[in-house]
Amino acid sequence: MEILFDEIPSLDLADFTAGNPEKKAEFVRKLGEAYQNIGFVAIKNHGLSKALQDRLYSSITTFFSLPDAVKAQYEKPEIGYQRGYTGKGKEHAKGRNTGDLKEFYHVGQDLGDIPNADPIKAEYPENCWPQELPQFKDDALEAYRTLENAGRQMLRAIALNLGLKEEYFEEKVVHGNSILRQIHYFPIENPDEVPADAVRAAEHGDINLITLLMGASADGLQVLRRDGKWIPITALPDQLVVNVGDMLERLTNKKLKSTIHRVVNPPREKMHTSRYSIPFFMHPRSEMDLSCLESCITDASPKQFPDITAGEFLEERLRELGLRK
């Protein structure tokens, strides 16, 4: 039976990790229920401290206040903007041509964390660090590793809910192609000067397996409920919002829902204000097979997607978003 949530469910990751079998099983059950219905949960005890979040937000506020010409020095279009800065309006949602009202900065795997013997190391570009923010590198990499670890725990719970071995995703995400994205939804001093259909982030599903989002600096995030109603989402200071991405929906033949979400524009009188947000997009290794799990294919739910690898799917989506030519 489908449940229509008025707000996203809140769960405690410690229930899964602390070693209590009953609490662990209940966490897995509730997580599966949420992901089969709304595709989002709020998680506490994830390991990311408020102090680190505050330092990151301070750094990105400083970076995005720099002149556009300075920020452009860190732009890497030749790698599909997968590291460093992406300028205003350059990304658009799938199926749209109007750019979103945002700019962002990407941090990926630290190559120093990957053994030379792992061939995946050759696939990733070096991170790009703004010289104007000496503390940013250490803070961003600490947040990256913390969120990656929390994401691994979430995927273990997801595996159990799907009837798979708890370690199913482990080898698929070790040194995965995950991205920490620092976003600035920039002020619009004159709303009449932007396209009428321009929004901070048009409705979309995330590309990856799961997304872990720390609390944003302002409201605006909404998710589309199954009955067509948009539900506002706000993470509490001690929570991460964790949602299903398109890769996981594809793997599970839509058993788990990659819910459409968006970031709406503020009221006209607040369009001159900024909004900052820091999601962690958890990707697997490029060779992961995203073919629908046999256990998720039934007579009632026949296979809905052709076979594809994670790397192939990512390239396809980056072209659809206007980041790859």
C-alpha cells in the first residue's frame, strides 16, 4: 500500500550501526518503506559535525563572493566540469534549455587516497583547489570522506532491504566517482532580466546511487509526492537528507524511487538574497553494472531499463545536462 508522506521520515543511523539486531532490522524496514514511497529520508548520527559544516559554508560563501573572472580560473569544461568551478547558468535540467540560477564547485576523490594498483585512479582528474581559500581543501576532503562513509552504511541497509548481502555495494563504491558539490544560488537583483522560466534548480532526479545533503542556508527544496503534490524539505541542523538517485532506481527496476525534486525561487522580494547548499552525490565505480536486479523483475513489474554501466549512464546524463559536448 502506498503511503503519502506529509514530511520525509526521520531515522537514526546509529540504530543500524550500533550492533542491536532488532533496531538494525527496524531501520532497514523503515528505510525501505520510505524509499519505496517518497524516496527521501532524514538521517541523524551520520558523523558530520556542525563545526565542519559551518567551516565549509564559510569557505564557499567567501569563494562565491569573488569576482567572476577569478572564479573562472578554476573552470574545467574539458572534463565536463567534474572538478572545480561551474559558472552561472551552465547546467540545466534534463529536457530543458534554460540554465539553472546557480553556480557550483566540485570536489572528487583525492587521488592520494587511491592505491596506484587500482586502475580507477587513471580515470579521475586531480582536484582543483582555490588558492584564495587555504582551509577549503582540508575541510572539503574531511567532509567528502565522512559523507562517503555514511553513504556506505546507508547502502548496506539498502542492500539488506533488497534481500541482497549486506556487502553487495561495497566493492562497487570503493573509490567510486562521488562528487561533493558546493552550490550558490546567486542573487537576482532584477528578476525581469532573467528568462521567465528560469529557476534555482528545475525539477530533476539525481544521477547517482544516493545523495546525502547537509542542511542548506535557506528554504526552497521541494520533492514531488506520488499524488503530484510538492512537499517542502528542510533538514534539521543535526540531520542529512538522503535520497535515492536514478542509478539506484534503475538497478532496482523502480522498486526504490528516485523522486523528482527542485529548488524553487524565493518570493520576488527575496530574489536578491543568496542560498547555499552542499550535496554529496554518491557514485559507484564506472564499471558497475546497472542492469536491473533479477529479484526486482516480476510479471507485475517487467524490466523497464536497458542494460548499461554506471560510467556510460553518467556520460549520457552529463550530455543531457549541457556539461558534456
